[in-house]
Amino acid sequence: MQDKITVVYYEDNSSLREGIAFLIQSAPGLQLLATFSNCDTVRTDMEELKPDVVLMDIDLPGINGIEAVGIVKAASPKTQVMMLTVFDNEEKIFQAIRNGASGYLLKNTSPNEIIDSIFDVYRGGSPMTANVARKVLQYFQHQPKTQKTDYNLSEREQEILKGLVSGYSYKLIANEYFISIDTVRSHIRHIYDKLHVNSKTEAVLKAINEGLV
């Protein structure tokens, strides 16, 4: 079991970047591998560093943060991406989620909540600032139910997907069905493949929208 959760941070505001970097470095259980002011080398960064968690701004010079999420997930699929941005409009929220982001925080989030959210996203959660989460829920509440598609999920995969929708952690799902966490992760990878999604958040939203559980 690894000692610390490794983190990489992309932010072009030097003052904020230094402040969050200090916050992460001061937090027991976290290890800051690197910070970057842009995403020009994001693919190489991921291939070399393979962090557990990436904190990602959106409004970056060159490759923006939303584009970069997809690059991160392609280069290092196990890395969890959490947006840390000023943008709370629906378009950017859903673009980030579709590209594979597992969490979405606004920059006015308290330091303690940012740290807690890093642990949460690493453990399989999908932390979101409250008003962002509300917009996600409102969006799906007002969407017409799409025709249910048969994704050929096995009974166990359906059980695990239901657990994800209920907000269960990987450990809780493992305990519920008397299987190992590695087995849970394997099932979840298969679920992602069958649903054609890249993250837990996207899988949960699809399951809710299409009535899969």
C-alpha cells in the first residue's frame, strides 16, 4: 500500500499555484510531484509522473484544462482529475465531465475542503462544489429519459453500478459483495468500457439519465 497520494497541479496564476502547492505539501498523506503553468507537456507529464490525482484549471494558455483532461485520461487512465476553476456554467462543467473529470471544485472552495476532496476523488468519490452539484442534478432532472439501452452488464456489474450511483466507495462495495477492491476495480473498468465512459462521474450520470439501475 502506498504511503502518500501523489498530486500534480496545473494553474497559470502563480500566486494561487504557489498557495495550493504549499497547502498540498503541508497535508499529511499527500505528495506534490509537480506544478505547471500550462498543459503544453501534459501527455509527457502523465507518462513520466503517473500521479494519483491531477488538479486542473480550465482557463490555461495553449491547451485548455478541459482538453487536457482527455489527454490525462488517455495517457494515465488510473489518474483521477479534479477541476479547480472559477467557471460554474453548465457547458464547461459537462465538457469536463464528458472528457473524464471525476470532480469539479470552484476556486473559492475552502483549503480544508480542497484537501478533503483530493482524498475523496482518489478513493473513488466525485467531489463537487455544492452549486455545481445542484446544476448537474437540475440538468438531469429536466432531461427527458432516453430509451433504455442494453449494455450487456452482468448482474454483478449492475450491482456495482448501483453502488456507485448510491455514492459507495470501492471499499464499501467490496465489503458489500465480499470481493476484493482489485476485483471491484476490474468490474468498474468493464462497466466503463460497456457504457463508453471514462470516469465514475460520467458512469453515474449515464446510469441515472438512462435508468440503468
